[in-house]
Amino acid sequence: MRSIMPYVCLIVAGFGFINQSSAQLTETEKLLAEMATVQGNDHLLAAAIIAGKDRALLCGNCHGKNGNSVRDYIPNLASQNAAYLFNQFELFANGERKDYVMSRLAKNLTREDRVNIAVYFSQLPVEPRPQAVPSSIKGEEIYNSLCFTCHQQDGHGDGNYPRIAGQPYQYLEKTLLGFAGGSVKRLNSPMSVIVANMNKQQLKDVASYVAQMP
């Protein structure tokens, strides 16, 4: 641990780079602004990656040591948008999102830990994986009409919207069906409205297409 202390000090210094106008921001908004500062500074970014890797050890049991999931029903974290990951930590910690493991884990992390872990995983590459189903032309058509606005044409998301490209098919299918079925875990998500008029096969088609996106 002693070897990373200079880097941790750099990160703490980075968290002090707040504009005077930030007094009007919420604590979460301040941390997201500080995260952007860290991501824009090579030294602070390197320090955050080191600190995030150290705190992300437990994540590897499910999400993989390199952020690529070891179980098909669990999402990759590699190359995920850092702001999105941080926000999900916050939702798990305050109870808006519920998961037996993640809810407990998030509460035991400091908010700086959550920033550093999010930054760390955002820098790791997604590794191609065998998927259970081939891509779907019908799924592509639906994606290009409904999904691309938030998740972008390449499925990599944008800021607060997650990267979904290359996620395990089983995870995508389970998540989409959960939104459509009114899962209490995701009731506050706009996805519940978007998928409301889609049938089960259409959701599976979208999952098939997205899973095969690079």
C-alpha cells in the first residue's frame, strides 16, 4: 500500500480542483466534475487507475480481473463510461438500485473509491467473447430506431448512458426482459418506458444484435 501513497495524494489534490461556482452543485455533481478533471490530466488519471485497481480487487470475482465478466449473466465493466459507473455506485449505495452483492459493496466504498474504480474500469479494453446467439438483422433495425439516441450508433454510450456493445447476451436478455416485466430493481429507469411496447422476441433480437457489436 505504501507504494501507491504518492499517487493517492495526487488524486486528493485533483479533488481540490473545483471551480467556485461548484458551491451550487450537489455532492455527486462535484465528484463528477472532479472525475472529469482527473480524466483530463495524465498524472491524475494514472494515479486514479492505480488506486482504482487496488480497490477493485473484489469486483474481479464476478466482473473479471480485467473488467470482462466471468459469468454470462453479469455485465462487463471494461470500457464502461466512468460517469455512468460512478452513478450506478451511487444508486446502489442509496438504495435506488438494489442487488444483494452490489448494494452492500457500494455502501462500503468511499465516494473517492467509487470515482477511482469507475475510472479504472473505463480504461480497460473489452475482449471479444463467444456469444450464445448470432447477430440479428431485426435487432439491428430496432436498435437503429430506438436505442442509438442514448447508446450511440456504436453502442458505446455517451457520458451518463452506458456502453452496451459486446455485453454478454444472457445479461442483455435478462436485463431487457426485466425492464419489460416491470422489475422493481429498475422501476426508475427510462428503459421501462422505451421497451414497454416491445414483445419478448423483439427484446431478444435487440440483445442478439448488441451482444455482437464490437
